[in-house]
Amino acid sequence: MRRSSARDTAARALLSALPLLVLACAGTAPTRALDGPEPRAPRALAWRYTVRADAALTRLDVVACFDAAAPEVLVPGLSGAAVPLEPRGWDARGPFPLSVGEGGVLRLPAAGRDACVAYHLDVGQVLASGDRDTAFRVGRDLVLAPDVLLWRPRRVPGDVAAQATFELPAGLAVSAPWPRVAERGDTYSLDASAFAWRGQLALGRFSPETLALAPDSTCEVVLLDAPTRTSAAGRARWLEAAAGAVASVVGAFPREHLQVVIAPTPGGGDDPVAFGYVLRGGGAAVTLLLDGGADDADLADDWVAVHELFHLAMPPIARRDAWLSEGVTMYFTELLRVRAGFITAREGFAALHDGFLRGRAAGTGRTLAAESSDMHETRAYRRVYWAGAAIALEADLAMRRRVGRDLASVLAELRACCARSGRFWSADEVVARLDALAGAAVFSEAATRWLAVAAFPDLGDAYRALGLDPTSGEPDSDPDHAALRDALMTSEPSDR
């Protein structure tokens, strides 16, 4: 099976013409005019939004109301976002003047306490930017970044407790990764990460399906205009198996609620899922590009879903350190596929061997640290992903040999302490934490050995320990080697 060149950002352009499957609950409410302040919210709230739309999703109206003192300015979360149209403001004294500054900044110099600001966005203007990360159409439906919709104070406090309520015409629904406010329909709670991290909203004519990924984790499924040969039951089995495999490695599924966007694409690829990525703004979200020609049986060949879900078990890692975030995830992707029952252990080792061969042949001839830092510019994805995976394999074997631990059990502890972190971690920080959890400087030694050199990591010792042929990757029949291979693929996470 051919592997795609690892999260090629050009694949995002496909989203502009593709139907999506969004895993998030949706509901509807009658539309009504934006004609005054919303009912008062509890005083603990910093601010709240009400969002309304027309039936064709060509116009979005927003009211933002602030408890106590109003901010001096409201700003978009994205530079170059569409300018808010016809803004107006009022407080307990009545209307107050405001102005639109450069970049759509709304200035509120005369706002009193408990002020509200109303504005609307022209969806056509938003789409005209051509930035697929900002907004795109999917048939009759609209997908957009919350940053383009929800203007906010210039400084968002870390303890913010905002809310957003969507009041939509009959037949329209909203999908968001944020937690819902109990018993309030389409009202969501927004923490600081909803303003600091990328997220994604979907508005359209879709209906939800809810999956139980684990005893304490749910995934809500919505299909948007998506021609696909897969069935709802087949997609559910696929996602549940992938999530269960992640939980088997790190002790529990990393999130209680998950939004997944699945975009069926025109057929013709060698993989059932061509591409995926993770978003963390206000909640966990995963987007997957599904080959429209794939059927339920083809999903067993997928590696992207388990790969993306596993990212949520690690803290957010700086973009320049993709060798770690993608490398560890790439290594465990094959272990996860074995645990999910998608492939056999023998096939898992064959996939690792094939990946190492392709990673060794790729790259620009620079050190791994340099390749990782510039990966999205040089497109040296295979080199970075698979060199990082080789380091993870070396560290896993060294942990087992030296301290009687394994990388899966250490990652289970990392997930418990740090996966929900609200900041980016450097590779140095993550590696130091892994060493501390393992009780020895195992991961840092493997990383230091290979980050500063141009050569692909030498896996000779690892292959000898596992009884793998260095040319073909085929396993031998030695029982000790077989026992180590089995332990690598099937060992359960530690309870420590």
C-alpha cells in the first residue's frame, strides 16, 4: 500500500469542493432579528455571543455582549479577516458611537458597562480571500474558522468563560468542537483556547450521529452532502477501533468529546484516507480526507485516523519540532493499527520497514533538526516523520532493556499529565519529561545522537534485537526475538 507524503498541506485545497462528515452534535432554532441586548447571563461570564444566519448562509449576524466594563476595542482572531459590516453598539444608557479601524478593529471609546455590539459578515467576502483555513463552502454548507466570526478583546484572559449561542433558521444546524452548555440547545462554552488556537465551525443542513468511543468519551457524527461508498456503521466501526487502539496505548482516550471532519474526496488514491490534521481550539477536532471511492472494507487499510487521534495523546508541540510530534506518532501508528485489528503484527513490522526505507531515501541532505524546522517549506515530510519514528523505536527498545519500561507506558503518563496543555511545548521539554517519567535519559540520548547529523538513524542494533532482516524487514523464527516483537506490538500501558 502506498503511503501519501505525510500531511501534505496542498491537500487542504481539496476542501473547497468536498463534502464533509463532521463529528459534532447539531440542533436548530428559529431565527429572529438582532434587535436588542440578549437576556442577562450570570455575572461570572466575561462575555457572550449570539450568532444568526440567513437560510442560504450568505450572511452571518453577531451580537457580542460584555458583563461589567466593556473592552476598548474588539479585534478579529485572524489578520486580514473580513471587515465587520454595519457595526453598532448600545449599553444601559442607549446607543453609543463606534468606529472600524484598520484590519476590522472595532473601537468602542464611549461604551459603558454591560455593553453590546452587533455586526454582520458577508460570507461571500469571507470566501473571496481564498484562504481555505478561514472559510470554504461544501455544497450548501459553510465551514469557517471561529476567528473570522467572533471578534474579541485584544487581550483574552486565561480564565475567560465566554459563551456562544447559535440561533438558526429551521433546517440549519451548527457543528462545533466546544462543550455544550447543558439544557441550552446550541449554546457552547468557550475557554481561552477557543480564542488562542485554531478551530472549525460548520453550518449547514446536516443531522448528527453520536459514537461512544470509550466509557467517558463521545464523538458526534454529522454527514454533509457527502457521496461516499462507506456506511454509517462502517465509519463507526472504523473510528471506534482507531480510538480504542489509542486508548490501549496511553491508558485512556485523551478527550471526553471529539469533533471529526471527514471530507470524501474524488476517488483514485491508493489510500482510503489521503490526509488529516488536528485542531485544538476550544476542544479537540480531527479532519480527515476520505477517498470517495473507498468502501467499508477499505477502511481497514487506513492509517491516517489512528495517526491523527494519537496526536491528541501528546501535548501541542512546536511546529519546528515535527520530528518528535510526527515521529513518535508515526511509530505508534503501526502499533495502533495492529491493536485496532486492521493489520497483523507481521504487516505492522513490514509497514515500519517500508517507511524507514522511504524516509532514508528522502530529504534535502541536511541534519534532522534542520529538516524538521523547514519541513513545510522543503516538503521533506517522509524524512522527518520516519527519522523521528526511528528514534522512537530506538528509545522504546532502550527503555525496555535498561529500565524495564516501555515507551507506551511512559506516554500513558505523559498523556495523563500534559496532553491537555494550553501552550506549545518544545521538543527539549517533552524529551526531558519523557526521560523523567522513564527514570533514565533514554529518549534524550537517542534524539541527541541523530538530530545533529544528516544520516538517517542507523537501525542495525534495533533490527538485530527484533530479529528483522535489514534488507527485507522479514522476521526470523528465534523465539526470543519473536517475544520482543510481540511485546512491542501488544503490550498494555503501565498502571504507574
